[in-house]
Amino acid sequence: MRGMSSKALKGLARADLLESRAFLNGAWRDADDRLPVVDPATGETIAEVTSLPLDTVDEAVSAAVAAQRLWRDRLPIERGLLLREWASAMRRNAEDLAIIMTAEQGKPLAESHGEITYAAAFLDWFAAEGERAYGETIPSHLPSSRLSVQMQPLGVAAAVTPWNFPSAMITRKAGAALAAGCAMVVKPAPETPLSALALAKLAEQVGFPAGIFQVLTGEAAPLAHRLLAHSDIRAFSFTGSTEVGRLLLGQAAQTVKRASLELGGHAPFIVFDDAPLAATVAGCIAAKFATSGQDCLSANRIYVQRGAYPRFVSAFAEAAARLKVGHGLSEGVDIGPMTRASVAEKCRHQIAQAVAAGARIVAGGQDSPLGGNFVQPTVLADVTDAMTIAREETFGPVAAILPFDDEADVVARANATEMGLAAYVYTDDLRRAMRLTDRLEYGMVAVNTPKFTGAPIPFGGWKQSGLGREGSRHGLTEYLEAKYVCFGNLAA
């Protein structure tokens, strides 16, 4: 595996997409300080990216403010045309973008290809949705008056994006902001800046005006805090942990910014006795192990009704054991490395704690022979609600299976968390499925399917899993303000 990422990066069809400089006000900016970007599979440094000094944040915000004054006055169809061209450029360069993503993030190449398709779809969706930012006319309660509501751009927005979906989380935010008429400043995760800079390269080449879309690279916390301190930043969007989200929300409150937060998940995957075994196991494998388990939608607590429990545990363990672990650029790999060493260590700790408390390892469990950031797909049976893995998000390829007795029991246990992002239900009983979609305290519920995301859906959570929604028409409104207008004295 040694040198695999660097060799692939040297073979890119478009070498210019491998950019290491920050993108400010339509220009590529270097600095004396640089941060390494590491292949998580090998530990090899594959690039060194500009680490901007803090005062460049002020420059970027000023440029965004100036650019937005012109951008907001463009017709929505004109803004949409550039978004569509950006999406087309992503699709034309999908192979290079996927290789860059796998090299820095670690996910299997097939999943990186899927993310590029997913990411481009947000640009197309919001290009059209921006043309439908309708206002309203209000029947007047005042004589000789006409009342209306206009939807106008909120202002300059900032996005702090995560390392697990380094392209899609940018386009889901920037697509909405730009379509609404707002400029966007992006601070990508320090682990995965190359994907963000490649998107900026394509945005520049399709003709976005200087200052409308900027990418700042460097130390995460100082840059994010400097952005949030600016009163000219009217909105911010963050995807990441609940702990960090709380801190950023507290700072944003000082200038009363609009906040869109997509935070931690702790998804229950609920299997009833009547669910068809083969389809349920396949769905659970997909929901648990996509992105090598490093996904806020990952099935974190797999609740199985006792009648189906033995058969499900056996079949699920067999399927998990067949998953191939390796470098994301290797053929046929299902599970790549953990992007962060701390994630791998958390997985190992949760396995050890669960086993010490009485859980059974029915697949995996041992350290991967590849070492480093690799974690063997592991299935734990007989997990209890008191174990750490049932109380904390795992964010890795470790599956916890818990038995349950009846519907009321599992609903109460599934809801007993501060998180409320996504939940999964597998049953052939339509009435039961309808009851659970009503009673589960989650922003998104998938019934008999592991796949439910996409540009048209309002992605977001309840409780401490976030605020606001991304995607769908609701995602556009995160970057719009309602302005009420009253015309009086209209009588002739």
C-alpha cells in the first residue's frame, strides 16, 4: 500500500485540480505556514496545504461583502446557470475528484464516486430552487393598502465543513447560499482540504465572480472563531460533532447569526420479527458500514426483536465478516481506514468496554492486520443500554446488537438519547411502521430502506442533533430573509 495515494495523485488527468493554496477573492493565496495532508491508510504526507494567517479572514469577509452586493442583483436564472455549469464540471472530472477524496479521506473509491454524484446533485437542485424563492401577497386588513412579503438574500454566509463528506457537505451548503443570492466562505476540515480546493478550482473556471465562493485553509478552530466573530457574516452552517456545534452556536449568538447545524447522530435500527431476514440484513449492512461507519447516519444501535434475534445475529455477523478492509484505492475494498487515529482508538475502546461488560463478539474484534487507522468490521451481540457503545456515537465499523421485547419497549429505548438525527425501521406491518414514524423522536425516519438522502429531502435532526434543514426547499430558506412591505394610500 505504501505510496499508493501519491502514485494515483500523480496520475490525475487534470493535475491542476490538486491544489494546495487557499482561494481568496478570486485568487490563489499561499503563506509561509503549511499543514500536512496525510493518507490515513499509510500515514504518508500527500500534500502540504497553505495555513492562512488570521488577518486573511478579514480580507475574505470584506471581499465577500463587496461581491455579494452585485451577486444578489443577478437574476436567479443567471445564478442557476453558473451552479449548473459547476455541477457539470464536477461530473466531467469525477474520476480525479474521487481519487483526491479517497487519497485524503480514505473511503473506498466507489464511495468517493458516489459522493461526487451526490454533491453535484445539490448544485443542480438549488439552481432550480433559487428560481422558486416565492414571496406572498397578504389580504389587507388596512383600507387602501397592499401587503406583500418578499424573500431576499440573508447576506454573507460561512460554512465549516467535516472530513467524512468533504465535497457533498460543501455543495449542500454553498449551493443553497449561492442560489439564494448569498456569498459563501468555506472553512474545510484540515484533514480533507484538497477536495474543497478542487471544487474551488472548478468554480473559478466556470466563471463565478471573485469573492462569491472562497475556501480558507489552515488551523480549524482559530479560523472558524475569527469568521464567527464578524458581524458581516450573517449566517453560518456547520456539520460536525454536537460538542463543537454547541461552542460555535454560542459564539454565533454574540452577533445573532442565522445558524444551520447538522450535528451528531446515534441512529437506532429497529428490526421486528416479521421483517424479511435477507433484505433486512442487507439494509443494515449498508446503514452500518457505509463510509466505513464514519457517518452521522450510521446505524449505531441495532435493536432486534427476540423472535428474530438469533437468526439476525448469525446472518448479520456472516455478512460483516465478508467485508474487505484495505486502502480505498484498492479494488473491491468495502472498509477503508478511519480518517482520524482517534476514531480508531474510540472503536477499540468501545469494543473492549462492551466485552468486559458481557457483550459477545460474533465477528471481527481483533485488530486489523493492516494496523494503523484500520479497524476490522466488528459485530457485538447481547449489548445492553448501559454499555458505552449504546450510549455514545461510535463513528466506525463496530455494530452493536441489542434484543428487545415489544414495540413500546423499543420506542422508549430508541428515544432515550439527546440525539435525534435519523432512525431506521424494518417491519412488514404497515400500521406498526406508521406508529413508529409518529413516535420516534428523529428528524428523519427510513422504513425498510437504508437509502433516503438526496437533494430533494430536508436533511436535519431533532434535539441536539441540529438546527435547521439542508437540501430541499427548506435548505434554501436558511439563506433567505422575509421582508414585509406595506403600500398605503392607494385609493384614487
